[in-house]
Amino acid sequence: METKKTYSFFYRNGLSLVFLGVFIVSLGMQCFTGWKVHNEELLKANLPTLGFMQYFSTGHFISATFENFESEFLQMAMYVMLTVGLRQWGSAASKKLGEAEDVDREPQPGPNAPYPVRKGGWLLKFYQSSLSISFALLFFASWTIHFYGSWKKHNTEQSFDGMPMDTAGAYFVMPEFWFETFQNWQSEFLSVLAIVFFTIFLRQKGSPESKPVDAPHSKTGKS
């Protein structure tokens, strides 16, 4: 049985810590380079440049950041929800064909079960779908903030050219925002399709996202 005393903190949390680290570095570099790009745009428009902290309130930063967050959360929400009922023959990313799996069993209360399982009722009902609900809420929040940032960025660019500002309603039906949206969504759907399909025929020894190296192509699911 794994305990906190048995393994170091990094060993127990290495996957999260590494991804958190590369996320912070990548976001920091995006902020720095985005700030430089935006100031170049301001200089070309004969406008004063912004300090680094001021940049975080611009539509340029908000739009670029949250349009990416939005597509990632949409990808995960759809992946979690669609894998409940849909199957892909031979894929490690799919449940088995016609076989009951542990994830489908009815939750049973026990001393080590999460609190909502022990409590039951509406709390358990919510908890049973809490993963997809969380991703869906994060998607809608990110989508809303992306829209706000994109609208703000659009009006800033309008001011560069001496054009009138557009209302949020007017901007919502313009192709600019939806172009930003769909160019991110399609890449996320492609990446999910890639892992669903590639895991039928390709392997990665030691990865829980792959089937065992010696598993036949027809084997559906990881185990």
C-alpha cells in the first residue's frame, strides 16, 4: 500500500509538478513575447507603449490566453463525456466493446470512499459527473473571457485605424471572433482523434495511455 512516508513528495506528484512547471514557463514566455508584440503594434500606431503589468489588462493578452484555455477545456470535457458511451475498436483510449468495466459500476460507500459516496443523495449524483461538469464550467468561463478579450482587442485595433468602436453584440456576429474560436477547436479535436486512433496500432512502453507493447491491435482499452 502506497503511503506518504514511502515515497518522496516529488515522486508522488511528479506528473502534476512537471506539467505545472512547463505551464508556468510557457505562460510567462507568452506574456513577455506578447507584451513585446503589442508594444510594437502601439509604436506603429504612434501610441504610447505599455508597462509589463499594464499588458495583462489588454484584450491582446486576455484573448490570446483564454482562447487557448477554452479549447483545451472543451477538448477534455468532450473527451470525458463521449468516452462514457462511445467506443473505438482497438483503441487504448476507449472502453472495451460489450464488456462491463470498473468505471461503470455503481458506487459503494465504504470507509475509504470519497465523502460524497458515503453521503449519498444529490451530492453523490453531482459527484458522479463532477469531472465533466468541472471541465464544462471551465470551458464556458474561458469562452466568455476569450470573447471579452477578443472584443476589447478588436476595438483597440479599430482605434488604431480611426474606426468606430463596435458593441459586444455587433462583434459577436462578426467572423473574427469565430475564426479565432474554430481555429483552436479544430486542432483540439484533431489531437484527440490522433490519440484515439494511434493507440490502436502504436505503443509506448511504460505509459498508462498506451496498451501493453505485446497487446494485439484488436485489444480495446488499456488493460
